[in-house]
Amino acid sequence: MPRFRYASEIGLLAVVLVWGVNFAIIKVPLEVAPPYTVNLLRFVVSLAVLGALHVRDTRRRGVAAWATFGVGPWSVVGLGILGILVYQAGFILGIDRVSSGMGALLIATSPAWTAVTAHVLKLERLLTLGWVGFGVSLAGVGLVIAGNPGAEAAEAFGGQASGVALMLAAAMAWGVYTTLSRPLLARGASPLGLTFWGIVVSFPGLVLLAAPELGSVDWGLFGAAEVWALLFSGGLSTGIAYAIWNTSVLEVGSSRTAAVSNLVPFIGVVAGVVIQDDRVTVLQMVGGALIIAGVVVVRRRGIGPVQPGTAPAPPTAPLRRQGSPVSP
């Protein structure tokens, strides 16, 4: 194997580790500040890091920094609001109310929602095995919720209902975002440009959501751990890691990157146990295995081309070959 492939695969594993650990890391500042404030602070860091990476990328390719808008300005704006403002609002509110491990497992359903969205929009066709995989993932979600430590099944479904609903809504939002971004990517938009400008157009919304909270924040509670957590989540998880991921997709292939991404929820559960002292039950482990198994079935065997006579799909590769990250 060439040396650059080794470097890419090591980088890919590092990204998966960062994204998995982030589910536990982001809860550190959430212990001293409200959710929207934490979201705003980490995206200040993300904006700076991704802005620098985007400028570097556009100079390397010899295009204008705003070239992304050339594929459809309103589409870029709409996708940015969906993928950053809506997804991240659901994520930060949800992870504030559920454990790190449960959050990681619920977000892991995103590829299944991507496939269902593509089926509904007639961009792809979900085969029988795809529907089976989707059902298996949903069954796994039920077991993860029912296995909530220290609670009866009925209480588990009710006690963290809002957090679970928000995390699943975030997973769905990311699935829709991934599907709708494909035509723009096919027309020449760069993934890095879509993400950076998505943050730019969503930033006023992030500020508006955080504004009512800012007056009640006790900034004196922010210590080194909270600052480092924000730098990790904003600069590394949604910044540098994203650039490394896209490079890995190009060099080692999207199929391999998609397969390795299945490690994210597992690392998220382990990080929750180590960093946040989460408790994980056998039922939740079984549920997590079902979620991942269902997603693998959908990705590997559950997607087919659109049947003749239906709306034509845009000229893009099938979803199962796309190594789209789910960056928390």
C-alpha cells in the first residue's frame, strides 16, 4: 500500500475518533452554560477555522471564495440553514438532555434517513433489503431508549422523550441535508465551501437563538476544561477533521470511509463511559448493534437505481457510494 494511503487511513481513523469523542466533550461546557450559548461559541471557532481552510482551498483551485454560490445562491442558503442552524440546534438541545452514548447511537441513524429521503424524492430507490435495514435501525433505537439505565421501559420512553425526539429530528435533518446537497456537489460546489457558507448564512440565526441566554451566563464558570472543549468541538470536530475527511474520501475511496464511519457511535459510547461516567446497559448495546447493522444493510445492499418511468435522478453517484460525514 502506498505511503499516502497509510497516511490517509490514519487520518481517517483520527477523524472518527474525534467525532466519537465529541459527543462526550461537548457536554463539558454544557455543564456551565446553556445550549444555544455553547453552540454559538463553538461555531465562532468553526467559522474561523473553516474560513481559513476554505480560503486556502479556493486559492489552490484558482476560484473565487464565493464560487460556491454559483451553483444556486438560494439553494446554498437553504441548505446552510438546514444543515447548520436546524441540525445543530436539534443536536445541541438533544445532547444536553440525553447521555453521550445515547446521543451517538441516535445520530448514527442519519444514513438510513438519507436513503429514505432519496427514495421519497426519487433520487434513489430503496430496495426491500433497504426497508428491512431501516426497520432494524428503528428497532435498535427503541432498544436504546428502553435500555435507559435505572428506569423501567415506560419511564425511559417518557423521561427523556424531548432529548430523544430532538436527536432523531437532528438525524433526519442531516439525512435530508445530505440528500439535497448532492445536486449542488454534482454542479461543482465543494463540500468545504458548502459547509463554510452554511455557517456564514446561519450565524445570525445562531446569535438570535443564543441572545436571550447570554445575559444569564456566568462567564466565571468557564475554566480551562470548558475552553479546551469548545476549541476541540469547534476547531477540530467541525473544522480540521472535516478537511481531513474529504481528503480521505478522495484518496482511499468513499466505500472505505463510509465503513469506518460506523465506528463513530461505538467510540461515542466508550467516550461517554470514560469521560462522563455514563452507564450503558446490555439492552442499549444490543440496540446500538442493531442500529449499525441496519445502516450497513441500507448502505451496502439496500439502495438501487431509480426505475424507468419515474423522475430522473440528477447525474450523481448513488448514495451508498457517498462518504458523507455526520459531524456532531
